[in-house]
Amino acid sequence: MKIYNTLTRTVEEFKPNTEGKVKIYTCGPTVYHFAHIGNLRSYLHEDILEKYLRYAGYDVQRAMNITDVGHLSSDGDTGDDKMVSSAKREHKSVLDIAKIYTDAFFADFEKLNIRKPDIVVPATSQINEYITVITKLLADGYAYASGGNIYFDTSKLKDYYVLTNHKKEDLIIGAREDVDEDENKRNKEDFVLWFTKSKFEDQELKWESPWGYGYPGWHIECSCISMKYLGEYLDIHCGGVDNIFPHHTNEIAQSEAYLGHKWCNYWFHIEHLNLGNAKMSKSKGEIYTVDSLIEKGYHPLSYRYFVLSSHYRRTLEFTLENLSGAENAYLKLKSRISRLNKANDTLEEEMFAKYKKQFMDAMEDDFNTSLALTTVYDIMKAETNDYTKLKLIEDLDQVLSLDLLKEEEEATPVIENEAEILALIAERNEAKKNKDYARADEIRNSLAEQGIRLIDTKEGTKFEVI
Ligand code: AMP
Ligand code: ZN
């Protein structure tokens, strides 16, 4: 199985620390708001990673934190705590906010058929772990107290930038927002392990510690939760590419300083979902949530299909038009599958093995989900009986989780001439730009006659079947 490893910047053969077992850690959400579909792109690919490893026979153990304290608006040590800002905005307590958005997050998981990791740990439940690890880092000289906070001393490491190959200029734009110079730091790259009241007086959740009443930094949470629940040797650590720096860089620094050996072998990073020219982000501009797509009439699994149609290491451009395209393809595929004959028949083993292998080859080539999806289309065209096709699709759908065999309650119309409609929409946009409203109206009316209604939204023109 081949997997791209951010740490080595190469596609590598996957070899877990213990044969047959895989330990995966996933950075969980900061639960101050609804997850947007960009966040969920990352969790969808991580879901595929986990499910494929299980499908391939590995015994997978996966842990995820829920960040309910310590994540500042900068990803570094500046700005307000995101949870505190949200609680103020919504006139609720931090813990209420955490509960509301954690529940909403897992409700989104269900809508997108994402498996909830076996181990899910709120950051606020592990204060003693942080204190234990920080105490050792201080004792071993990897951390220091300054201005009331405890900092990690990055100059004590041989290679702080191991994950990013010392190329600061290559770091993802937008991730290095930590621009302030904190005078308490010995080195610019040092980061906070424990904040005390000296930093934010209005922090709602604080705990006693040997260094004063305070709260943990975001980075230490993931290191401690991972080490506690998955042990000192981790196979795969996941997250979106914006987590590479500073978050994952800092996680490696702390964990390896604490353990005294290499911690995680493979770093699996998902590229961003973009809206316009920038990554979809809660703090910068417009977002879509799963519910907002459902309100617009989309099937939530169309978004899963849309995400799986692209490779996780490529940025993916989100537009409602692109999603409509995916929805049409998805529903059309389901409708074709629903027409297969469900009667029992003999399983054509050779054909079953052939397409299963094709699927596995695609997945084992650094998780090429779009090629894996193509296998389903190839199965539909294959020279085999319907029973074998259905068994194959059922098998592959354990990983794809697209409910390919589930009948839709309401038959959704299949749009055969989608490309043509999209071309007419583009032509109409052009006509409107050139103030040729007569042509624009003509296109709208001719589509209406074919039962296609155009809906102009801020994000572009959508269409629906009347
Ligand atoms: P957060 O809740 O901000 O901590 O982010 C949760 C996860 O979503 C992290 O793994 C991020 O790297 C990831 N993420 C954030 N924005 C995007 C995006 N636009 N596309 C894909 N993943 C993202
Ligand atoms: Zn993390």
C-alpha cells in the first residue's frame, strides 16, 4: 500500500509499527461553530483512509480530540480563544457551546456516513495529562517559564522544522498567522504549553497547575491525547494541510522531546477545499455547512461523492455548480444500480476478484478515490451477471460509504443532458455580462420549457428539475 508521507515528501510503502495493526490520530474540530464542508472534506478523506485500512484487514485504532479550550484565533499564541469568543457572541457558557457544536459535528458525520472514531476525547478532560507532560519537559530542559506562561524551547531540538523541511517560505499561506513577537519567548518559534491568567483574564475555563491557575495550549492537547490513548508509537497522524505548521510541527517537537524517540511514522494531510481563490474558512468569509447544502435541496451524500471524485492531495474548488454536477452523476449511478436484477444468482468469482483488485489497486495507490469510483462504473459495464455486480458494489461500498444499494425514498429525476444545461448556463452568464438580456431570457425560457428551472444565487446559477 502506497501512501504519501508529508514527513519524507515522498510516496512510501506503508508499514505499520506492529504487523496487522494501525494506530491513527486525527486532529478533531475546534467546537466553537458548525463544521464547514471544508473541514468535512478532511474528515471524509480520513474516513476513507480508516475504512480502507480496515477493509484491507488491518486492526485499526483511531483517536480524535475535541478542541474545547486553548485554540486561539491565530493557530499560534495570539488572538482570543475561539471558544471564549463564541461563548460571548452566543451568550452561553464555553461548555454549552462545546456541547452544541460537538453534537452538530457528529450529526454531520452521520449525514455524510463518516464513522466516528472509537476514541473521542474532549481536551478539557485531560488536564492532568498536560501537567504531567509539561512537568517532564520542564525538568528535561525542553520548556521554560516566562512572563507567567510555560513555553516550549524550540532551540533545544536538532530539527524543529522536520515536517516542513526547513523551508519556511513553503509553509502554507494563511497558516502562519502568528505574527506578533511575544517578548516572553526566547526564540521566535517557541510556543505556549500552558497559559496562566497573565495572558487572558477572561478565559472562562482555568485549572490549577504547578505554574499557576491557567489553561493548556492547543498543541499539547493533541500530543498528550494521542500518547495516552495510542501509546508512544503512532502510525499515521492526519489533518488538513493548514495543520502542518505550526500545529503538527509543534506536536512533533513536544512528543519527541517527551518520549526521547521518533513518534509518528506517516503524516497524512488533506488539501483544502477552496471557495473562490481561498480555502474555505470560518474566520475568513463565506462557508457552507452540510445543513446549508441540505436546505438548498442537495443530497448530503452528493457532497461525499464530490469529495471522493478528487484526490486528497489536490485542492478542490467548491461551487454549487460543481456540486450539482456531482449530484447528478451520483443519483444517476444509484438509479442505474437500482435497476439491476436483485434475484439470487451465482457469484462469478473471477469477475468479483478482478474488480475488487482494480478497486484495491486504486486505493493502494495513495488513496486514489476517483479511480476507485471509476471501478463502480466499470462494474456496471462488466460482462457479468447482476448478482455479481451487486455483490461487488456492496463490497466496495464498505469503504466508499455512498449508500449505493440504498433505494432513494423519492425517485430523483436523472438529468441526461447535464453538460448541455451547464453550457447554456455559461452562455447565459456571458450574455448577462454583455447586457444581452434578450438572449439571457431566451435561454432561461427555453430551459424552463424543458422542465429546468434556473436559480441565481450569490455563488452562481444552479438548476433544478421542475
Ligand atoms: P478546526 O476545527 O479549525 O480545528 O479544523 C478541523 C480540520 O479541518 C483540520 O484538520 C483542518 O486542517 C481542516 N480544515 C480546515 N479548513 C479546511 C478546508 N478549507 N479544507 C479542508 N480541510 C480544512
Ligand atoms: Zn491536533
